[in-house]
Amino acid sequence: MTLRMVVLLRHGQTDYNIAGRMQGHIDSQLTPDGVAQAVAVAPDIAKVGPDRIISSDLQRARDTAEQVGGACGLPVTLDPRLRETHLGEWQGRTVTQIEQEYPGAIATWRSDPSWAPPGGESRIDVVRRSRPVVEEVEEELADTPAATAVLVAHGGLIAGLVCGLLALPTPAWPSIGGLGNCRWAALARRDDHPRWRLTGYNVGTAG
């Protein structure tokens, strides 16, 4: 076991964040403040000494990851499995609009990881597609002692992946909340304690 730490960084502020609209797979853009957040967080992520940086291929994550990669002197690998939850018919809508058309559905979605928006993915689906990214980077870094990987992704995906890596029972998943823009979660483990442990959540000053 050589992968000792995984840092999961959420992208910077987007135009959809400001408008309060659900993004999902919509390729929204960083605002000027979002770019500034990415520039500010990059040196903090560089301090953990990552060996690999992998990003969602959606533009908001890519642009954030490029700032981190520049600070770390590392290339960024894109992986669509790190995309945000596909929200189906909810994408582009506000919570108020969704609640008007689907009364009570937002509460159900937030409390049940197995429930998916119409035409979208459940939180369980998201973890199922994203967790292999961590397993594969561990194999790639097998010869790197005490390796660290940084994954630049999205709030919903990160919350779910943290739950999956910690092997939390699914009824407990809603207890892991969201992240601010350009904030991160960190998980670590030791040779004598191979299970992942949560060492930081919603870390940072941006967002």
C-alpha cells in the first residue's frame, strides 16, 4: 500500500453557483472570483506534495486544476468519471423551480443516496463510477512511497466519494455535507491501519 493520502478539491465559484442553478454535467464557467479562488488555493494544495493531479473534464474543474497543477509543477490528467452527479431534468434549474414541479423531491434526494432525479444519477451511481479512479491511481503509484493524489471535482461527487472510501453505511451518507468553492476534503491511511480515515473536510478559506 503506497497511496497514503487523497485530497478532493472542489472547483471555484461558477456563474451557475451565483445564479443558484443546479449544474450537474452542464459545462458552466468559473467567474472572476472563481478564478481568484483557484489561484489562492493552489499553493495550499502544493504544500501537501501531490504526486498526481486528476480532474473532472468539466471546464470549471479543469480550470481550477490547471492552477493547482501550475503551483505543483505537475500535469493534469482529465477523467470524466470525476464529473458531478448527472441531475437529469433538474440540470439548469433552481431549487425553487424544482420544488414547484417536483414537490418534496429535493428532500428525498438529499436524504436517500439511492434516489436519482428524473433522468439522472443517484449518489450511489456516482460513487460506483468514481471510486475506481482512486483504485487505479493507487496501482499507477505502486512504486511511489507514501504517495498523495489530488482529485479536482465537484461538491456532490466529493461528498459521495468520501462516504464510499470511508465505507460508511449508505443511511449515514447524508451526514456528510457539502463543500464551499475551492475547499477540500482529505483522507489518509497508514501501513498498519489500511482503512481510509477522514483527516479534514471543507478545509480552506475560499468559498
